[in-house]
Amino acid sequence: MRKRSFVHLFHGQCAQLRLKVTTTANVVLLLLTFFFTQSVSAQATHTVKGKVSNAKGEALEGVSVTVKGTSIGTSTDAAGAYTLQAPNAQSTLVFSNVGYAEIEMPVNGQASVDITLQIGTADLNEVVVVGYGSQRKKDLTGAVSVVNTSEITKRQTTTVGEALQGLASGVVVRGGGQPGSEARVEIRGLKNLSGTNPLYVIDGMITTANRDFNPNDIESIQILKDASAAAIYGSRAANGVIIITTKRGKKGPMKVDFSAKTSTQTTPRWDLAGKDEFVALNYMAYDNAGVPRQNLNLNVNTDWQDAAFQTGNMQDYNVSFAGGGDNGSYMVSANYFDNKGTVISTGFDRLSFRVNSQGNKGIFSFGESLAITNAKSDEMSGNPYADVVRLLPTIPVYDDGNPGGFGYGNESMARTFGSNPVAMASLEDRALENFRVRGNIWGELKLRPWLKFRSNFGYETSNDNYMYKRKEGNWTLNQAYDPAIYNENRGRFESLLIENTLSFNQRFNKHSLNVIAGQTYQRDDYGQIWGTKRNILQNSSSGAYYWVLDQGSEPQTGGFLQKGILLSYLARAEYNFDDKYLLNAVVRYDGSSRLGRDDQWGTFPSVSAAWRLSNEEFFNVKGVNDLKVRVSHGQLGSSSGLGYWDYMPVINTFSTIVMGAGQNLFPGATQVRLANQGLRWEKLTQTNFGVDATVLDNRLSLTAEYFIAKTEDVLTFMPILMTTGNDGGNPAVNAASLRNTGFEFSGTWNGKAGRDFSYYVTANVTTLKNKILNLGYGRNNIFTGTTVTEIGTPAGMWYLLETDGLFQNQGEVDAYQNKDGIVIQPTAKPGDIRFVDHNGDGQITNDDKVVLGSPWAKWELGLNAGASYKNFSLSMNWFGSFGSKVYNGYRSLVDRFDDNSNYRAGIKPWTPENPNTDVPRAFYGSTLNSRGDTDRWLEDGGFFRLKFINISYSLPDAWVKKIGFSNAQISIAGQNLVTFTKFDGIDPEFNNASMFERGVAGFQFPNLKTYSAGIQFGF
Amino acid sequence: MKQLIKYVLAAGLVALLLPSCKKDLLNVENPNTITEEQFWQTEEDADQGVNAAYAMFYKPGGWSRWIYFRLDLTSDEGCSKSPWIELADWTRFQYVNYNFWEGNAITWRDTYKAIFRCNQVLANVPAIEFADNTKKDLLLAQAKFLRGLYYYYAALMWENIPVVLDVSKPDDLPAQVPVAQVWAQVEKDFSEALAVLPVEWGAVDKGRPTKGSASAFLARAQMQQHKWPEAKASLDYFFTGAGAGKYNLTTSFQDNFTHTNENNSESVFEIQFSDLNKGGDGDDPNQNMGHNRAQFFAPRGIGWSDGQARYWLVNQFKQERTIANTLDPRLRASLFYPALEADFGDKVYGRNWEWGGDEAWFRKYQRDYFRSNEDYFAQNNVRLVRYADVLLMYAEVLNEMDQTATAAQYVNTVRARSNIAALAVGQPASLLGKDAFRERLKVERALELCGESVRWADLKRWDDLTTAAKVAVVAQRDPDFNNFVVGKHNRLPIPQTEVLNNPNVVQNDQY
């Protein structure tokens, strides 16, 4: 088989869970209970009432009202009202709410304190979720980004990851675009050599926010970026943590929200030669080579991009119902998402439901989140983005002379091995469907106002079904015969999470202490069965096939199981003195079943501290509202990217042989893949320095961070020698160590002009450098085809032959000699590429390759800006990446003339009449000018792109109320509409998953241009 | 106090759900297969280990696909007009990217992958207790034979390579040795196998190597080193040794290439292909046991046509007719060529000739004898050594030992099967001396064995590639040899990553 792939989904299987009374835990609980019972004693109190509203005068519910310096507090009801008992009439109240600026208000003996909260100009007062608890953003000591959720829900994307692009500093997102595909998210650069995806925590369930997850359900997103922030999540947090909290109901009557979005999508297209230009160039290449021209069919003029691409669209309908009473609340949502792809015969649809509810009785409260989703994608066959380039304009889409009826070239008239994308779309059908249930339930006992015990049980399961249907017929020249084939696999994934935490929260005068300790257990199971049959039954009159595994012949079956367990103990202490000095310490003890039996456990501590200078007496700088410096240092363990049993060499029992006249079948068994036993934790040590400042009347907030992240014992599948005979993937090894250093800056300016106009601008700048400190197996470098990874330099540097223009005449060829007078390229002709003879040996060989640049961006920029005027608002997001060298795989195909593909429109190869060009002479049948391992294909990979723009209009309240709504908004938006780049492909924002070939732009699915319109209303 | 009791009860209930921190909770056994530690215990394990080494014949770097490009197409018998230029370049001495997977690296990798399997058997099986030690020795001998076979072809292709004899570890950086040491290892493996292997296997095991197989390969290795007396001694097995009278040429020449008459009287060693599994070529369940040669070598419009035959072969066949004054019947079975239908009445996969007037394709191992298309699951065995080859080898060895007159009879046997007159009658000039006889043998071998993966070794053994003048003669038959640089292209470049990543390996000279 030239190409053959089965979808392999991951994950595990079931084991018996042993339960046991941990008497120690009980004793500790009791002791704690007795010890702290007496801390707050009753005294003369003062009752305060009041109402909290926003600038429009609307009541705000759920606002936290606390007495400063105590743990006394409450929250406002649906009418914005609150009542609390302050310790005395001179107490100070603190009002805080997500999205609003915190306000401190002295009671001054009043019985009623009404407050108007302003939209959070300085979002430092936001409360952020930090894992097993929350903190005010201004109390953070680690690196945490809070994503503006309203920006996410405005975007039309399939997954959350895709929507995060440019919204937080240090977070890079690539990929997506293809229906049902998932984007790659990378937080603060390359930390290891096996994978970069961060950990997702959705409502406390440790999982992935894959395509099954409905982004409309998101209430808030926090991104934990450094080791001290992420440490509480331990071993899977080395790549950072994205914490997603979904919407929950609030006290009050039922609120209904409805939104609908519809979008049109177009794919960027290659700029390829039309028929006449192709024909002229093709003839030129054949003529120069002295090869008889092909008998091109000049009557055909196919635009393969027209044949393979279509205008896609997306529809996204979401409705939610939320409400609650004194003792409970609920939120129910339903979503239908449908995406017709920009490549023919591709699509994705998702149907999802969610129920979030919570309740409380006395000291007990509980909550649950439950999401049920069915997602189905009609997957792309082959790679049309490459095939439209490889196919010639003189090949017709349909050709009755071929089996199956499609055109794909002909040996004498159009030689190419491109595959006809229309034929593949018609003859092959791939679909992947997942039915997923994901939920968790938690219970909390408030043993004392300052002591809580919480248990969280999460469960997730999915049924995955992949179907591959192959009809009889051909899509490429000289294709091997295959009958109708049906392959199907079914898998079941299951993940169980059990967590128990005890948290302690107390204030003593100016001291505040939060302590949490607990345990977490997660088990993943996956099992799959698959079957394939050939010669599937066909209805001779209708031509339809019967796609069931009962039909056909030559059965093949298989199946496998996966199972992994993580068990951890964690503890965190947060100490705050007078809001000036903040200290945070975390320790985590992690055990993983994926590591060598003697190395399963690791202890990972981290500590962080912050000093709020602005609260010091001596600090009196005009215009500075808040100033905090912080430092953190922590260690995380990671086993991410490891397979389930990579530490154990196993026997492959799948080979069979035949012997004898009767074709007697004998089984074989042998070790195929080598293994390094004793795999141990990869350790990430990260130091982070940060400054947060809010200045100019809270209008400008700034954050700057510098970090050094060093990863040791990196678990990597480092290439080993082929002389080992290893196959089935390189063995995992604790091999390299590498360092990332980076600087992140984020600044937001909020401005107002007049009464009706306000605006904001946020800029995120990230610079990042990675450096290899050490490589495994005692090696100094790892070479792949086009790159080298060496100690002391970044990973995957370009390692290529250097070109030096073209030879213009025979004299230049003859004169190109080394110091000994050897003609370096004696067989070259005018118009051929001159290569640099770096080792001076008088010939061009692999030894002349040198390092020619880095695939890594020097800096990246996210720019968010928005403005509102009366009921109109505008927001946009720009993303830029600068300073990388990338390899243009597309140009290495269309700018070569040795092979038959289509050519780049407007290309002018060297001829004696056209000497001023960097394109060598067109020459069919010789790779010497078109070899892939040269810097001819390197380009500046920088770009600056308008990722998103949105204009929305809120219907005037007066109208809205008349029709019984509480709010209504219409909006139009666009994604990826404008790009500035010198890169000569269809998309500079490409994703290459290979760690060693990060900058190779092949034929990856591009980012699409999307135009959407939406309405949203609530009542 | 009542409250407190409530809390404690509640807390206790919750604590019930805490999973224990028992150490072995994390010890999750792999439910999918046995570990390496648990293997190599029984006779059955040993059996299966050896079988897995045979299964390497079905892998694409070797005998299911790419090795034919190295041995047949690179030689002057074949060429590639593939539109996949890089693939074609690798059959005409235009090696640019030494890591080119299909042209070089995969064959290198699969060679060592097979050697790794043999080494596992040779390292682990000796410690296994057998009821009958003869069986153990037979298994070890098979592993040695297979390892010898892989090193034999590796020596032909790359010459100076690392010789790995122990079970591999991930951090191995094995040292390269000069080709003479590789040959020494090849001879050692074949000799040790020869001592143990049987003269014949029972019906069920037919296809495993015999004393004849090992003798023939040992002789080949010796002949490549011009060790003529040693080679003669090895080949004597077929004429004066235990193998005498065991082998006969088949009546029908074509029977040596189809799936209908496998392991016949002429078979000395052949690879047992089958279409029982129509899976992929990875190490997965239902892996393919067929070869892809037929799909890759079928004419354009039928298969990939990445390889075809040089037309001089057609002319060569037509230079000498049978005693009955008909065309050499081997032409019909060996090649597709423009006049095939006119000469023998055969169409090409049922088609009229629609290709170039000076083009030809190999017909051996193609399956047009029973189907009109090709796929990746060809079941016809590839004969690595036929008795006809042994006869011609013996003749060559005798001639080199100045016994030309004795040598002629063995060539005549081969000619006679195709009803061609004896040399004395048909080619009397060839008997005039050692050199004349050798030149005639070169033709005889091409006529009998073209497309059977022996020509590259032949050209090297005959020293036809050692001077520019000799290469020029070869280039008259195959213009690809105009690119041939003496002292360089007689072996492939070692995959560049293997050179760069292993300090104990240097690239072959001139690359």
C-alpha cells in the first residue's frame, strides 16, 4: 500500500477500584475542627443592607460583599440586594464581582450602603479560578492569563483552542479550519520534544476540550502558564493548564438566551498556472531536457481548485435556560453546530446538551455538570491541497475510459501521480462519529465557615465509530486494483476521576491563610475493535453497495486495549499579609502507571511570592493605582506523550509466514520495537518574574513577565540508528534537556471620550527562545532530512545546502573553482543553481550543508482593540508572528520542473533571454535544480493577520422590552480577512506537528476566511 | 456536639470513597501482548522467533518491493522511467539525497530489522530447553542462514557496513567494518547453517533453507570474492555431494515464476509469498505476505511501471534460435516487448502493444498469466536461487579454474531445457578459451536469469565496473551507466542520518 491509515483513537480500560476507610484522614479532620472552633468570637455587630447595581442602574446579582479583614461575607441576590452583620459600625465593605472593578467602602455607621460597580477597567480585581480554588487576580503570585470570554463566543470556531488565538500572551494556536479538526495549543513554547497540548480542566474534570465540547457553554477561561500556577495540577500540567468554567444558573427567575450564527467560509487558493501558461512551461522543461514533449490534451482546461474546493458554511444555534432559587440553581443548554467544509465531501456536525445545577442544604452543597454530545465528521480523503497542485490543467475531471469514470492523467498525455480529489471524494468515504458523555458531580461540606471538605467525581465516556468505505474505481494513474472495501472500528473511552480535598481559609487580623490538601485519582481506559472486508456486495441494478461487515469476503479483524492510572496527593498554602505580602506554596506527589515500575512516583514542589508595593505606606507615586512584583519558582513532573507501556519491551505476535505447497500458515513472534526500561519523570523547573501595574486612574494596566523554563530528562522519542533494526516508532527515552526563556508583555488601555464613546486596546507581546542543553544517548546532535538539533542551539534548525544564485554562462561555470582549482560544478549549465562549497573540497556533497536559520518566531504579537459608541460596538483581534524562517513545501513542488505538476502562475525560469531571475532553467527529469535540501525553499515566515473583527449592535432597550426581551443583539464578524506577509504559500499560519521539522510548510489545511452574522437575545 | 457527630459521620462517609494509596495500584499490566521478559521460554517461542525472521521477506525495504530497484533496475538489465524522478534517479547513479527513503534508507532499515530478528533467535534460543536438541540446532541454523542472506545482499549494496551480531539496544553505535569482514561474516553464517540444515524438508516445511540453499549462497559469497576453489567446493554439493541428483530443471521455463508450480525440482531457495492476508506491510495483524513487484513493474496503464527492462535483452534473445528454428522460448516468459504478440501470440494483460517501439518490461513474476490487472498481494514465490543458476555458477567457477571444457556441459544443460543447441554447435567460439567462455557466460546468464536479481552481483563479480573502459561497454547496453563513476557507484551511499548520527560510521568514499 502506498498510503494506508486507520484512525487510532486512544485510551484505556477498566480495573477494580479498591476502597478503604482512611482513618488517618478522619483524625486529622477532627483535630482541625476542634483546633479552630474558637477563632472568631461574637461581639457587638452592625447590620448593613444595600443594593449593588451597574452603571446602567441594573441590579447586579452574585456580587461578593465581604467585611475587610474578616471572613464575613455574603453575595447579592437577583435584585442586587444584600444584608450582612459587620463586626462594628466602622467596618469597611469590599464589593467584588467578575468583570467589575472592586470597591472598598467604609460603613461609617450607616445602615445602608448602595454601590454602583464600574465595568472592570482594571481587571485585576477579577476573581480567577486557579485550580482547586480561586483567587483574586490581584493576589496572584504566578503567571495566569484570564481570557476575555466574550471575545471567544463572538468567534465562530469548532473548538475552544482555535478561538484562543491572540487572546492571551504566551499562547500560540495553530491549525483548525478543517471540519471537526482540533487545533494545537502551545503555552510558552516548546517544553519537551513529544507534545505541547496543555491540560484542560472543565468544571473540575480533567479532560480535553476537543471538538465535542460546545464553546458557547463557557463562562470563563483561565490559563495557568508557569510552574507555580500549574503545579497544583501536577504531572500533566507541564505544558500549562486551561481551566474552563461553564455557565451556571444564578438566583432569580428563569433567563432564556438564544443565539444563532451563520457563516460562509472560503479557502485560500494556490496561485497556479492556467492551461496555456502550464503548457508553455511544460514544453520548455521537456525541450530543455531533450525529452519528446508529452501529447498534452489542449482541449481540456481544468481548474482543479474549482473542482476540489467549495464555499463552506457554518451554522451554530444555541439556547440556554438558567435560573435558581435560594437553595439551588440550574443551567440547561442545547447546541447544534453544522459545518459544511471548504473541500468537497467534508463536513462536521455536533449536537450537544448540557445540564449544570447546584444546590445546598445547611452545611452541605452539591453541584453537577453534565454534557452529552454527538459529533460526526465526514473526513477528507487524501490531501486535496496537494493534489490540486500535482494534477495538470490538461487532465479532465471525468474520463469514462478509466475504471470508476474519473480523469487522472495518462502516460502519454499527462504523466502525474496526483490523485483526482473529485474521484477520491466520490469513491472513498471516511466518517468518524463520537458520542460522548462528560460530567462530574461534587459535594461540599462546610464543616466550619473556614473549613470545607469537597469530593469531586468525574466521569467521561465516549463511543467512537470510524467508517471507511472504498468503492471500486481508480483516482490515480496506474493505481493497483482494489475491490470495494469496508473498514470499521468501534472504540470506547472511559475516564474516571476521584478527588477529595480539604480546604482551610482563615483571616487573623492582617493575616490571611488558605490551605488546601487532597488527593486525586484518574483512570483512563480505551478499547477498540475493528474489522475489514473486501469485495463488498453491490446491487447490480442500482450500483449501491451494502456497507456492513456481514457482506464481502476475506475478513480481517483486530482490537486492542489501553489503560492508564494517575494517583496524586497535593497541598497548597496561600498566605497574605495585609494585601502587601503574598506567599504561595504547592507540593504535589504524583504517581503514573506509564513510567518504569521503580520510577512511578515523583515529588514536585513550587513556591511563589508577591509584594504589592502600592499598598506600602511609603509608596506614594502619583498615577499608580496598583503595583505588584512577583517571583515564582517551581518544579513539575511530566509523562505527557508517553504511551501506556512504553517502559516495557513487548513481543509482536502479528507476523505470519507460509511454507510448503499447501501454503501452511505459521505464526511468528519477535520484538519489533526497542524499549528503554526505567523511564522516569520528565522534570520541568520554571522561574518566573512578573510585574503587574495599574496606572492612570485604572485606565492602563500592564503586566510583564520574564521566565526561564528548563526541562530535564525530557521524555522523547528521539531517533535512534536504523542499524538497531528498530521499527514501530523510536523508543521513548529520558534524553534531552532544554531551556526556554521568554518575555511576555501585556498592556491594556481603556479610554473614554465623551459620554457615549469608549474604547480599549490590549497588546500582548511574547518573545521566546529555546535552546537544547543536552541530548540523549550521549549524542551531540540529531539530524533529520532538512534540520539539525544540536546542543547549544534551538531545536530543528535548518540544515541545508546554501545556494548562491544561478550560473549565467559557461564562463561562470568554469570559473567556479575551489582554491585548488577544481571546478566545483563541472556538469552545470547556464541557468543552473550555484551551490556554496562550504568545505572547500571542490564538490557539492552533503558535507557542504550548514545551519541556515531558525524555524522559530523571534516574537509574536496579539493586538485586541475594541470600541463602543452608544449601541454599537466593534472589536478586533490581530495576530502577528515575526522572524521565523520557514520551508515552503508548496514552492518546492510548483517551482520544480523535473516532475510533472502544475506550476506557480507567473513563474519565469531562467533562459538566455531572461537571465535576471532566481528561478533556474526549466529541465524535465533531473532533480539537480530542484533538490529539496537547499535554502532555495526557505522564506521569511513572518505575518500579521486580522484574525477576527466583529461589529455588533444592541437593540435599544425600549424596543427590546416592548417585545418582551431583556436584551437583543445583532452582529457581523469576519475571521482571517486580512494578512500581511511575504510568505509565498496559502497560509503562513500553518501547523507542523513534528518537533524536529516545525517550520516545514507542506500542504497543511489552511486557515479559512470566514464571514458570519449572528443574532442573540435573552428574555 | 450533635452537630459535630453529624460532621464526623459525613466526613467518614466521604472518606470511604478515598482510593487506597496501595503501591500496586499503579502497576497496570499490558493486556495486549506478552513482554519480552516473558518470551523465549519454550520451543514454541523459538519456532515463532524464527518464523518472524522469515516474515521480513514480506517487508517493502526488501523482497516485497524496493530491493528489486537496487538489484535489477540499477543493473544494465533494467531501468526506470518513473515520473517520480527521484525514484528513477536512484536507478541511474544520481544519488542526491542519501536519506531517500524508498531508494536507500528503507532497504537499509529493513536489512537491519531482519538481522535484529535473527540476532534475537541466536541470542535467546540456546538457553531454551528442547526435548530434542536437533530441532534447536535446526532453528539456529535457519536464523544463521537468514542473517547470512541479509548480510550477503548488504555487502553487495553498501559494502562497508556495521556488522551487528548481538541483540540491539537503543543506544547502540555499531562500528563499520570493511567489506572483506562483512564477507567473512556471511561465509561464517552460511557455513554454520550448512552444517546443520537438512538436505530436504518435509512437505509442510518446504521452503525453508536446505543444505542446497546454504551451499549456493555460500558459493555466491565466495565467488564475489573470487575464491574459486572454495566456491567450487561449495557447489560440489549439487554434483558430487549429498545434493547430487536432487535437483532438475523444470520442463517449462515459465514454471519458475508462477504460483502454480512452486518449490519445484529446480528450486534451490525461494521466498514463500502468499495472498492469504490482504493487509498492510507494517507489523500489524493480517500483514501482507505477498509481494508488490508485479504492481511496480507492470507496464504503464496497468501498474506503476516504476521499472522496466532494457531493450537489448530482446535483441539478445533473438540472436540464437532453438534447434527447431523457433525463437528462444525464454523470451516469451521473460519479457513484454512490442513483437510479443506477433512472435508468440501473447497480448500484454489482454492488451495490444500500446507502448514505445523500443520498450520492454520484465514478464517474470508478473501475473498476466491469470489476471488482467495487478495489486499489492502477489502470491507467486520469488526464486532467489534456481538450479539453472547453480549450473551456470558451477560453469563459471570451473572456467575460472581453467576447466573450460568441463564447464561447458553445465551451460549446455541449461540451454538444452530451452531446446537450444549445445555450445559446441551453437556458440563454438565460446569454447576457444577462458575469456571467451566467460564472455559467453555473461550472455547465457542474462538469457536465463534476466530480471531475477542476480545481475548486479554478476557485474561486480566480473569486474565490469572497475574501469571506465569496461563501464563504457556496459553503458552501450544501458546508458544510465554513463553516470557511473568508477570507485564510487559500485556501492550505494550509506543513509546520511546513519553517518551523521553514528560516530563509528563514515560515508562510503567519494560520496
